[in-house]
Amino acid sequence: MTIQTLLWLLPLPPLLAFALIILVTNRWKALSHTLAIGAAALSWLGSMFICWTVFRLDGLAEHPIGSTIQWLPTGADSWLSIGTRIDPLAAVTLFFVAWTVLFIFIYSVGYHNFGQPQGDHDRAGLPPEGATLKGKGHHRVPSIEPMYSRFFAFISLFAFAMYTLVVSDNLLTLYIGWEIMGLCSYLLIGFWYGKKSARDAAVKAFLTTRVGDVFMLLGLVGLYKAAGTLSYAGIFGNEEMLHTLATTGSGILGLSQAGLFGLLLFIGTVGKSAQFPLHVWLPDAMEGPTPVSAMIHAATMVSAGVYLSIRIFPLVSQSETALLVMSIIGAFTALFAATIALAQNDIKRVLAYSTISQLGYMIAALGVGAYVAAAFHLVTHAFFKALLFLGSGSVIHGMEHGVLHTGEHVDPQDMLNMGGLRVKMPITFWTFLIGGFALSGFPLVTAGFWSKDEILSGAFAGGHWVVFATLAVSALLTAFYTMRQITLTFLGQPRTKAAAHAHETPLTMTLPLMVLSFFAITAGWVGIPKAFPVLGGLINPWFEEFVGSMLPAHGEAAEAGHSLVPLFTSLVVALGGLYLGWLVYSKVKAGAKDPFARALPGLHRVLQNKYYIDEFYQRAFIRPARWVAEEFSYRIIDRGLIDGILHGIAGGGLGLGRFTRDQVDLPVWNHFVEWLMARVPALGRVLKGVQTGRVQQYMVIAIAIAVVVGVLFVYFFVLA
Amino acid sequence: MTLSQVFFLAVAAITLFAAVMVVSTRRIMHAALWLVLSLFGVAVLFALLQSGFFAVVQVVVYIGAIAILIIFAVMLTRQVMLDVGPQLNRGWWIPAVLVAGLYAALVGVLSTWSQFQAQAGPLAPEANDLSRFGQALVDLNAYVIPFEIASVLLLGALIGSIFVASERKG
Amino acid sequence: MIPLSWYLIFAAALFCIGLFGVLARKNAVAILMGVELMLNAVNINLVAFWRYLYAPDLAGLTFVAIVLVAAAAETAVGLALIISVYRRRSTVVVDDLSLMKG
């Protein structure tokens, strides 16, 4: 099978699995997850084959592999073509998507307690509450998810959308995959729809990303109108087209067309990748099951946003303003989200904010022109963030086990309730440690160090001091809150009985952790810069050349030389942050408050409440909208104006009605109608004769009329 | 008057006479037999029009199948219909007048048409190429959809008539 | 040679005779025979138009084939209905079947 054919087939297995699970195998849980994982494995196999082939090709960027078909006729002779294509960027994205998706699928089997008994009181739409084992007294164990098959159907659809997005060769099919993912994230965040918080979070995620998507659609439409095509090759690979777009004014804010459409598309990224100010949905999305968090926050949806931004970089880079906007939003988000993460106690929320922060890194990297670094960080981040989310799910799972076992009423997601889990859950601990160190950029070993270092040196080399400083500070904060998380969760002594009775999770959950931690370390080695002291050149910096070949003007920033300043900065911030985090949090006792909250209570409260942005949106947008709806539209317009008019009309009508009844109806009509009524039966008797019930007579009448009308028609219209 | 014209007139006269007998004869079985003759006349006219295929189809489908089916139906429903009394409705003259009017109107309208007296040119050899016709019936760019719909219609009629005519218990 | 008009006049006559049968006959089977005559008239028209005006084009012939199919289907269903009615009411005289009488 050629690569071209394989690319078309790549997204299909998960789609088929989705359809089969929904339509056929819904009742058989084992069959459902076998189907879903089998489909994911098929796609994974295909992806690996493709990656293995194209990674060794020279000049893939100039001659991407792919094929197109004519899809929609858009005029007399023009077609809207869609197609698939694999180029270096798509290849590396495909690589990490395939790995993470497959292992998230496998992990879900364990996470949803496959093999455990049915719950005592579990209901569809609520998380399983545990089952009581008969025979051993009151022994409670986790119970299987009631909507197990449904979950696998949804994540299969999600995987289908992600594969579609990655292999497509144009912005339209990318947008289709993008929107299907929006739907899936809505369905999955609201998976436990019995909880009000989950329902609200699902609606919030959908509406917030929708805001971005609308702008993105505007950008697509505008771009299509201006360029006449939506294919990557036709826009981003076409120097002439880029030049035309860059030099034609758009008439809005003095931007060129390239800048305007680039920014509009970028707003789509802001929504999908949860950048400030549309970041509010992502932390709430933690209401979904943990594999969903990993799926949304690592492998697929948020990556899709950054992927789009990297895709449109050739367009955006035509406009200085657009680049500036990107770097400001990215750097600000990176710092802003990192500060919030400092004060969160929910293990998953910390990760959610760190995701926002890391995505900000990538956007900022793009803004300063560090194209390769952004793609590099996208890949490494996908691996270690998927690892961290799955690890946190494993922790929560272990804690839930402890909670069920002891009957203690504590929140299994609150890190202050944990502690000492390294003994109980060694595999989870070590893999989480690897992920956390990768996130904080632990020097030399982890993937996160290399990609983060690359971003910092990109910003430094380009002379973007503000961005560099902001990113350095947020890297320090990242290391700090990561260590805080690790310390609170795994080190020290258990702070609750539940934590003391936590349990290591089954192999289906720990295996993905181990595989992903392998990548969290090694994924960075393909991008060690040549100029790096001692290590540089030991391993060929293949990533740089491979992805960097996507840019025609490649090499300006990269050739600027590797300075030691960013290197030392990243060393200092990573190690310093980790040490500080350990220092502050290693002594937290059971029931004690967060030391940070004791030291700086005011700041802590602000951060814990996420700068009150949700409250601000509530006041600034939601309440006014509600006020307009309730007070203005309903009370004033509806009740006052429209109802007033209606009442007036009704009153007038009533008066008129009275008048006609008394003056006209009673005297005139009633007498007439009574007279008429007396004659109706007679008329009926006459007409009855026509109604013979004989079909042939009806037909004679019908044909006679048709003939007469036809003759008249011909006589008056045709012959005249 | 050429030979073919004479032949046409003879066939047309026989066909029309048979058709009149179909609608007027008292014995329903005779009507069915007249119908066979009339259908055969139509088949001859198809042949005159150089459409040999449809002439054969006319004989096979109409005479071989439909007419026989009708004869069967006549036999099945014959018991009480001993063909006594008039076989036409009481007011039969009303339809007679009506169809006479319709005929006059049709011919009148047709005669004003410019192609009314058109003569046939020589027939292109591929016009009667049956394999071409068969290809067109299953060609995506030609008539595959009408063809398939006709197939479904036949199937529907088959199942429907079995369902309607079969004896139901209870 | 034979002009197109002869065929058209002949077909119109056959059609009208068939129509008369449909409108005037008492027996349902005979009515069906009238319908067959009308359909044949239509087919004559179609083939004649094809021969005189559109010869190598296949649309006319396809139309004829479809009419044949429709006629076969119609006869089958019609006769099935007649037999079914006969079984219940023991008559096929249409005048007796006047459930719709007002």
C-alpha cells in the first residue's frame, strides 16, 4: 500500500470503531474496548509505518507526500479540493498523536475499572461509587463505569477527528476535524452529566472555544475569498500568494490581509489552546474523566490549536503586528497561568494550568519566530503532559481506592490529603517524577529541558528581552509548582488514612505510564543543538533539520549561534525552582495550611481564585447578558411594549366584538343562518346525487374537465 | 400509395377493430382474445418502425405474459360472471362522446404541429445496436437510476401482489 | 413513405378506444384491458417519435422500456387487487363496488 492511500485510511479505523460501538456492541463492554483499542492500534501501526518511511526522506518539505480529490464544485470549472498530505510538521505531530492516543485508550480500560463488579447504586451519568463485595464483610471496591462503551465510542470519534486534522492538506478539513473535536470535548467533559458541575463545564468549554471558532471561520472565509484556495501548498507554500496577501491592505486596523487572516485564525488557536483571555474553560474541563483530560490537554485538542498556529506561521510571519500579538499573548499566558498553578490544591487543576502555561510558551516561541522550537516543545509537551495527566489519574484512582477502603470522607483529588504515596504507588511515583521533571525542564536528561531551552535561546537570540524574561520567570514558577505537586503528593508522610491505604493501579494503567515516560526522556534527544557544550553533536540534531526545512527562510534565528546565557538561565530556573519547591513543601503536616497561604494570604487568595477572571466574566458578560435577557428583553420589551400592544389590540378587539355581537350578529345573522340551516339538508339531498361512489363517473368528470381546460388552454395560449 | 402504406393501413385497421372489440364485446373471454390480436398489431407496428427489439418484447411481455395473466384472472373470477346482461354501464354514451371529443382535440392540436408530416430519414446503424442500449441502461452517466428504480418497482409490485392476493387467515 | 402523422393519429385512436373501455366497461378486468390499450398507444407514440425525430439517441427507447416495466407492475398489482376483491365480495363489477357512495 502506498503512503498516499494509507494517509486516507489512517483516520478511518477509529471512526468505524465509533460507529460499531454506538450501533452494535454497546452492550458488551469487553467487545467495545477491544474494538476501540484495536482501531487505535491499527491507526497507530499505519502512523508508525508512515513516520518510519518519511523520517528518512530528504526534501520532504519541498515535496510532501499526499494526494487530493476534487470535492465541491465551486463554479463552472473550479473545484474545492481536499486531500491528505504528510510533511515534516504533520509527521512529527502524527508521531506523538499516535503514541499518546493508543496509550490513553489502553489506560482508559484500567481507569474505568474494567473487570470490577457492577456498582451497588451506580447510575448512568454519574461516576461509579464503588461496590460492596459479598462474603468478606463490608469490603468496598471500585466499580465499573456504567457507560463504559459510550466512553470508548466518544474517544474513538475524538481520535478520528485528530487524525483527520493531522493528515489533511487544507484548512477546511482541518477545521472539520477541529469542530468534531469541539463536539467530542463537550460530550466527554460532560460525560458524567449527572453532575451539575460537569454539565456546566461542558457548556462552558463548548461556548468558550466556540468564540474562537467563529473568528477562525471568519478567517477561513476571508482567506478563501482572497486566495481562492485553502490548501497549505496553495497558501503557505506559495511565495507569490504570501507576498500578495502581505502587501494587500485589508482595510481593518491598518493590517495587511495576511495579518488580518492570520490573526483571525490565531483567535481559533486562542480558544482551542486555552490562551488568555479564552483560557477559562480548560481548568473546568477537569470535570471529565482523567483519560479525557489527557486526551484534551496533551494529545489532541490543545495540540491542535498550536499545530494550527505553526501551520499558519508562514502567513502570520508576513505581519509584524500579528507576530507581536502572538508573542504578547503567549508570554503573558505562560506567566499568568503559572502563577495560578502555584495556589491550586486539586492535582488535576495544577496540571491544567501548567498546560495553559506551556501552550503559552509555544505561542510565544512562534511569536518570536522560533518555529522549530515551538514544534519541538509541542511534541515533547504532548508526551510528558499526557504522562502527567495519566499519572495524576492513577494517583486519584489509588486515592479513591483508599477512600473506599477506609470510608473516610476526603477529596481524593486534593493534594493536601495525600503524601507519602511513593511507597504505595512506586510505578506511578517514578513515572510522575519523570514527567514532572520533564515539565520543569530538569537539565540534560529530560525532553522538556531541551525544548524549553530551545525556546528560551530563540527568544534570546532574536533580542526579545521582555519575552525572554517573562518566559524565564514562568519557567522558574513551573519548576516550583511541579516540585510542590510532587512533594505534596508523593513525599513525606501520608496526611490522611485514605492516603495510607492507597493502592497501586493495574497494569493497564501503569503500562502507558511507563511507555510515555520513556518518550518524556528520549523525545528531547533528537533536538540537542549542535552548539551545545560537550553534548552538542553527540546525537544528530535531526529534528531541527527535519521540521526546519518547512520554512523557506529557515535558519536565520537558528544560525545566530547558541549563547550560554539562555542555557544558564534555564539551568538556574529549573534547578532553583525544584529546590525551592521541595524546601517549602516538604514539611507540610496533616491538616496544616499551605505554607504559601500562611506567608502571603492575600496573594494566595487572588491566585487560588484565578485572578477572579471567572467572576469577572460572570459580571462583565454573563450577568449583563442575563440582565438584557431578563430585564430588558423580557420585562421591558416583552412584557411592557409587546404585551402592552397586544393587550391594547385585544381590548380593542373585545370592544369591537361586543359591538358586532349586539348590533350585527344577533339581529341580522342569526335570523339569516337559521333560515339557511333549514335549507341545508335539502341542498345535501340534491348534491348527494353527484356522489355516486362510482369511480368511473368521477373519472369521466375529471377527464371531461381536463379536456375542456386543455382545449381552452391550447386555443387561447398556444395558438394565439 | 406505396406497399408499406397499404400494409400500415391494413395493420392499423385490424388493430383498431380488435381494440374496439376489446371494449365492446359482451363476453369477457372474447375481449381478452381480441386484446391479444390488438397487442399483436401493435407489435407489427413496432417492427414497421424498425424497432425489432421492442416488437419482440411486445410479443413476449404483453402477449406472452400480461395477456395470459389477464386471461387467468378472467377465469379465476368467472364463476358469477356468466356474461349476462350488458357489459357496458348505463350511461355509456357519455364516455363515448367524451373520447370522441378528446380524439378530435388531440388530432386538431397535433395537426398544427410543424413536425406533423415529418418523414423518416435513413436509420443510423447504431440506433438498433442492442449492446449499446444495454450499456446505456447500466451506465452511471446514462440511465442507471431509472433502470434501478424500475427494478425496485417490479420487485415491489411482485411482493405487493403476492401480499394482496394471498389468502389470509383470520 | 409513411409520415409521422399516421402513427400519431393511429395512437390517438387507440388511446381513445382504451379510455372508452376504462370509462364505460362494467367488469374490472375489462377496465384493466382498456388501460393496457392506452399504454400501448403511448408506446407507439414514443417509438414513433424516436424513429422520426431522435433516432440514434437512446432516451426514447429507455422510456419505452420503463413504460413496459410499469405496465407489467400495474397489471400484476391490479389483477391481485381484483382477485382479492373478488374473494371478499364475490363480484368484479365495478358498479357494485360503491363503498364511497354519498
